Amino acid sequence: MLHPLVQENYYLRQRVQELEREVQHIRLMLAAKTLMIGKLEIRVDSINLDQFSGTFQIGVSHSADLNEGENSGCVKLPHLPERPVMEI
């Protein structure tokens, strides 16, 4: 049987590897200047990846609906505001 500290060390190393993969994924999204979290889209401007500083805008992603009935075959686009839903 492994010593509890050896076992804990193994699990901590596994967790560190998971977190490093998540950080790499976030860095790739930041390099693309867009973060997608569910239906939330965060667009990043003038970001410095080394210091994780910059400005970003948050908006909700939209989808188009196909009209049925009298205007069948037409696509109804949602109203998109000129400004983001929330700006930080």
C-alpha cells in the first residue's frame, strides 16, 4: 500500500496537469480574442497575455429563427443592440 503522502502527491500532480490544460485552453481563446462560455460570448480587446490585463466586452450570442406560417421560408433575426449587453 502506498504511503498517504505519496498518494496525495500523485493526485495533486494530476490536478496540476488538469489546471495547466485549462489555462492553455483559456490562453488559446484569449489569443483568438473571444471566450465562449455556454451561450455567453466575451470579446477581448487590447489584452496582454503575460499580465492578463486588458479590456473586454460581454454579450449574449444570438441565433436566427425560421418563420413558419404566412412568411414561411423567411429567417427572423433577433434585434442586436449597438452596444454590448454589459461592458466591464
